[in-house]
Amino acid sequence: NPAYRDGATVDSAGNYILVTDSLPDSVFSYVGDGNGDFSIAFSYVGPRAGGYKFLGNDRYEFVGDSLGDYKPVVIVAPPVRTDYMQAVVGSRNNIFGELRADIRRSVYDRNLYSNLDDGDNEAWFYNAQANKNWRRYERNNNLSFRRRVLERDYKSLERLNRADFTRDFLMPTGYLPKDDELLHELKSDISPFSFLDVSGFFSTLDYKNSFKARTGGFGARWYLLEKMTLSGGWRGITADYGEAVTDGEGSGNNWQAELRYRAVERLEIKTGYEKDTRENEYFTTPQGTRFDRLFGELAATGANLRYEYYREDSLTDGWNKILTRNRVTSLFNDRFRNLGYDLSVAYQWLDRPNLNERNFLSRINLRYHDTGRKLRAASSYTISEELRNARGITYIEVEPGMGNYVFEDGQYVNDPDGNFIRVEEILSDNARVRRGQKTFDISKDWSVLQVRFDSDIEEELLEDGKRSLLWILPFYSDDTQPYLYFSRRYNADIRMYPVGGFHAVNITLYENLEIRDIDGGARRSRDDEGELSLKQKIGNSYFNESLSLFKYDRDDYYSGAGLIDGYRMGFIFKQNISGGEVSTGAGYRWAQSDRDERSQIYTVTVGSRLRIIEKGEIRTDIELYRQQFSNLAGTPSYKLTGNRPGEKGAEWKFAFNYHVRGGLRLNLSVSGRHADNRSARITGRGEVVAGF
């Protein structure tokens, strides 16, 4: 059984208080960061299995017992262990075909802290099968048989059953086997005549006295004319449920028919019908479903149009309609000289008792590529109407050096050798949204100029929001509308005057805007940056001067909150020498926050890249900095300081790469961060890379 411990901790700087009127049930209420008497750890326990819902930003709200998804507890996960063994033997010849036996064994201990029931969770899996394949009338023919034994306690590393396994055998809802499973399957697909294919199958599933099922059926494909094909089939199911309250019988029938006609070389017409009926008396009240499905389809080269009608009935106080669905889908793809496209559109009408729905989904991809003019452009659109959950941000601790964030001074700071990763978290609040996603990129090359631009926009527009006709522009978005989630990224590069393998003038522009609806409020984060870089070469000497402007505007929900803008400038000098290169540089950064906090940073850098042996290389990079503050109010945002703590410090890295032989390489690196207001941190990493 799951083990829990209390998630409430007495904390005078906590976020929650105990609601006095709730005693002795202990209901906690969120009162804001640092304003409460308790710190609470909540755990997800399943839909409607708890009393709290998650609103994001460490805020949970009590909604009533069995109405929420979370509890104020910590789930204690015990260590488990599973051992596996597998042996496979087989043969193949022209007479008997392919024979194969698969034998596996698992040993499972679900709690290494406990010595109870140790040694009695060993289980076996056996799978023996025979397949015979041959060609007749230029078509594949097949005859196969399989016997499978799955002991109840066997723990599988992979999925053993197809997705519709429980449906195919009409198994009771939520059925958990209490006995070993025995499965037999016999299948055939034969072409007795040039104009006819026939198929058949028979399967049995047996859980001893608990549940038994038998399925079987046949099918045929008749090539009526050169351009016409008629196919159809039937399958039936009978089952016995030994644990049922009544006699526990179940049955099902499925009929299918389809007609295909190739009117002309590039046009095919399809139409089909399917009827499925399933009934059982596994429980006190007889249960069952039945559906009718009818479709028509036109398929041509580069185009497809399909209409489907579906009706489903449920055996509840007699057969009653529970769903009618009409769906139209279309697919188009083609290419006109340098322009290609893919388009898919789907629209459906859903009619349920007391509820009608209309759903729409569309995707389009456009591509243009003119090699002669060195022009390339691509764009994609996705539009749909969906019920979506709000999404928040959280950070998960991982192994040191395997993350890209560290937690310092109460904030998560970007760090390539960090021990946290940022992930999306699903919140309890949800809403029906009009979802749209657009991507766009374009590039053009001239003799003296290169231009690149790309954008990625994702929108989840709430029902009271509006979209204008300008939305069809692939790079346009309106961030003033109400969104459940919004993300926009722009990147642009302009490179001018190519000289000796590089461009003398380079301009880079970047924007990242994000909006999240958290607890009914829109939380925004926007980063804007632009850089001008000039490069020159004189003999074996290289010069690089740069000027960058930046602006960060983030709500308190995000790490690095506040409004911060500023600039940085610097230069780098590189000199090629025998066996490598050496470099040196200097820089200056100025930044100011909306609270008039200011930071000035002076940096000096040196570096080298030296080939010390034939297949080995050493790289070194060192940066020394001095930082001056004014009007500082508390701990500064890492965006204000450019992620450089303290008034003085250093960052350095030493790397050794060695190509041993063939595809075998050895990489070693050591990096360090030092500051006058914290302990130094040194990170070492080594790896061996082998290619075969």
C-alpha cells in the first residue's frame, strides 16, 4: 500500500495557515509567500482522490474532499528491484517456415526496506510461435500459430499486448487477472485464386476459473474487375466471467464491408460500413455498446476527401443513443515549381444527450526554395479548438552538472553545469481555447549580404479573446488578448561583406515573450536583445568588436523578475600561432533596474587553443571581472548582474580533447566559478566517445 507522511511543517515564514473552523480536519489556506505559519508539501494522488486543486506558483486551494487532485502529504516511495532473464531460440527453413521460442523470467521485490514476501515474486513468460510465408499470385500468403503463457506475477520491461487487447476479448472493465494467462492464436491469409484473398483467425484466452474468451472470424477480398475491389468480414466474441454476480456471459459481433473503385488512373473512390455490437452480464446491470460507422472517401494524387458518420448506443435501461458524430477530413499536398504545400483540415459535429460540440483542426505547411536566387522560405500553421489545462513552471533537481539551472540567493539562475532543469507543470485550472501555432523562417543570400529570420508562435486564446485578419501573417501575433498560454520567439540575423570565410558586419536580433494564466492572472516574461558585431583580419590576426543592447521585463512569477535594461560592449583579439591560437579581450556592461538599481561590470579575458600532440588539443578560457553597484536594494536579480555574483570574481575552463584512434575520443574538462561573496565551485567532467 502507498506510504505517506504529513506534508505540513511548522514554519513562521511559510505560505499557509490552518483554518481554525476546519478542525479537526486540518484544512490549510494559502496566504502568500512568507505570511503563513506552515510550509506544506502537496502530492498528486489522482483525479478527485484529494481535497486540493493546484493553481500554480506553489498555491493549492481546498475545494472539498474527493473533489481535488492533491493532498497535503508526501508520498514515501520505497526502493524496488526487478531482475530479468531472457532466452530466445529459433530456426528458419523452406519446409516448416520460421519457428521461435521466447522464454523470460522476472524476480520482483517491491520494497527493499522490508523482508516480507521476499523470494515469492518469481514469474515466467513463455511464447512459442510458428510462421509459414509464401508467395502466390504475386501476393503474400501466411499461416501462423502462437501459444503464450504469462504468469500473473511476471513484470514486463515492454508492452506485451496490442492496444485493443482487452476490447478484442471483451474483458471486464478494470479487470486485474488473478490467475496465469494462457493465449492461443491461429491466423491465416491465403490467395486460393487470382481474384480472391481469404483470411481467418481463431483465438482463445484463459485465466482458469476467472475469465475465458474465444474470438474468431473470417474475411475476404474479391477483385471484381480490374478497377474494383470488394472486401468484407465478420468476427465474433464469446466470454465467461467466473467472478460475475450473474451468469457472467458476454458476446460481441462485428461486421465490415468496403468497396473500392479506381475511376481513373489517379482517382479512387472508397465507401464502407461497419457495425459492432457488444453485450455482457458481468455485473448486476447488463452492459453493452453498439455502433454504426459509414464512410465515403475520394482519394486522388495529392488529395484526399473523407466523410464519416458514426452513431453509438449504450445498453442503459434499454438501448439509448449516447453519441452521433459527423466528421469531414481533407488532405492535400502538391508542388508547383519551387512552391510545395501540405494541408489537412478536419471538422466534426458531436451530438450527445444535452450537449452539442463543434471541433475544428487544420494544419498547413508551405515551402518555397529557389536555388538560383538563393531564397528559401517555409511556414506552417496549426489551428484547433480544445479543452486545455493551464501550464506553470517548476524546477526539478537532477544530478550535479546535468542541469542548466542552479538555485542561488532564492532564485533559479542559468548555469550550464547546474543541478536543476526547468519543466512544464500541469495546473488544475482548465478552459476551452482556440489554439493556434505558427512557424516561419526565411533566408536570402546576396553576394555581399545574408538575411535570416525565423519565428515560432503558440497561442491558446480564451473564449473572450478575438483574432483579427492579420493573424494569417505567419509572423504576426497580438499579445494583448487574453490567453491561457502564449509564447512568441523571434530570431533575426543580418550578415554583410564576406571576407576570408567570415562576414565583416553582423547584426543579431532576438525576442522571447511568454504569457501564462496562473490563478486567473496573466504572468508575463519578455526578453529582448540586439547585437552589432564587427570583424576584421590582418594577416594571422583577427579582431572582433561588439555592442549589445538588452531589456528584460519579467513578472514576479518568473526567475530573474523585474524590469532591467542596459548594454554591453567589448573587443576580442585572436592571433594564430604555430599549433593553435591565443586570444585576449576586454568588456564593459551597464545595467539598471526599474528600482534604479545599477550594475557596472569590467571584464578581462584570455584564452588559448593549442595542439600539443598530433591528435590532442588543449583549450583554456579565463575571465576576470570587477562589479560596482549603486542603489542596491537587497539581493540583485541575476539578470541585473549578467549572472556574475559579488563585486569581483573569475570564471575559467580547461578542456582536453584527444582522438585516440578510429571512432574513439577522450574528452576531459574542468571549469570553475569564483566570487568574493560565496564559496568557489569547480566542476569536472570526463567522457569517452566510441563510434562503431
